[in-house]
Amino acid sequence: MEIKTRSFPYPVLGPNLDDFTDGFVRLAGASGEVAPERYSIRFTFELSHPSIANLVNAGDASPAVVVECRQNFYRRRHKVDLGLNEMVIAADELHGLVQVTPLVSAARDLAPYRPDSLNPDYDGVQICVPRHGILAYGPNFEFIAEPKSDRLRKISSIMRVIQAAESGKGMTVNIGGPRIHIEVSPDQFRLYRSIAASRQGPAILSAMLVLPALVDVFHRVKGIDPEELEDFRWFQVVRARLREVSQPVDAPGFDPMKAAQALLDSPFARGITELVERLDLEGGN
């Protein structure tokens, strides 16, 4: 993110600024890793200025990072903590150059504001910082967002959600054809299609729909001779995907729950993270 320094009517701690004689903000050990459907951004938020750090510890200032991806028109401020952080962003939110900018902003009006290591030019000057005003920022961490092959999308090629003939609240999994069919009531099917068309909440759908369906399927095929299932296209695809994640279906210790979670890249963890972020609950980024 590009920060225009001339817009600050008060001293700000930042790179290439002379408002302070000491101190810095930076993201140490930063990395951006991609997995199917999500990016994991890890870093250590370092703030070396004692006065601003004291404001953070007292709740009068708040550290955050601004994640910006211009190609996807994504720009969002994520609250973080001093020290080690990990944040997860859905893969379809980012593509191309991603910039992660660390900053510290005021949680309340700060008046008077007189931090240590101010440039002598501010001697005798009364300084006020408004709530949400930036106190400090650091250099960008940048990475290129290039999605990996989407395991869930591959699974969706052999799995379909269809409308059942009768109403009801449950779902039925049918493995008797070339595709796995998840049958739901007409009312649920209409809701499902609406959510699927919006492309919102893919990780939540994966956790609540695809995961239990796969666990059910894996329990049914566990212990069955693979040759008996060779005529089913869905089985050929699933068996190949399970081998990719080191969970072969014909292994003696095959665990349906563990295998399904590996195949979908920890769907509960991704789903609960997505839900917290969408509801803007405490504990989210």
C-alpha cells in the first residue's frame, strides 16, 4: 500500500521519515503460502518504539496490516497482535501482486501526544492525533498470489448436489453412478444454489456439506476390493486424489475422517476462520 506522507499533520514513525530519531515497524520473517482455496500469511509484527508500544499495551493504539491486491480490487485492514501472527484469506480474493503493510493507529484521540525520540523540530509544538490516525507504519511485504490446483474443484467434477423428490431436513449420499450425488430437499436445494452462485462461503460449504458426504462414502468403500469399484468414475478420481495426500484408500489403517479432511485441506479450520471473518467476531483477523 502506498502511504502519502504529506497527508500527516502530525509526526509519524515510518521508513524514510525524519519525524523520529529512533524506532521502526516491520514484518519480520514474512511469508505467503498458498493451499487449495486459501492463502496463509505469516509474520512477526515488530515495533521497536517504546512509547508507541506502551500505547498498544494500554489499548490506546492498535497494530494492524493492510492487505491490498489491486488486480482483484481487494483492500482490507486486518487487526493483528505484536509478535507472531498468521492470517488466512480465501484464494479467490487474491491474484497477482499482494502488498501487506504494517501499521499502528490510534484507538482514541491522543492529546497531547508526546512520544519519545521526536525530532527536535517538534519541541514546543502541541501535537494531537485523532482516533484512527496512523502513528507508525513499516515497509511493505509483497508476494505473488498464484493459486494452486484446487482439490475441491477437482472433487466437484465427480460430486453433484441434486434435488430430492421429497421434502425433508436430511441429506442422502448416492454412490451408485459415475458421480457421487448428494440429495437434499427442494427447499434446501434452492438455498444451496443461491449460495453456490454467489461464490461466497466456499470453505463453510466444504465443511458442512462435502466433508460429511466424503466421510460417509469412505466408510462405505473401506475394506472393499478396489476392483469392485473400478467402473465408477468417481472412485477413480477419489483414489488418485487420496494418493496425492498420502491417504491411499486401500491402506490397512485407512481412516475415513482423516482422509476426507486431508483431501479437502482441513475444511473445518478454513470454514470456522471464514465464518469468524464474515461475522467480524473477536478472535478473527
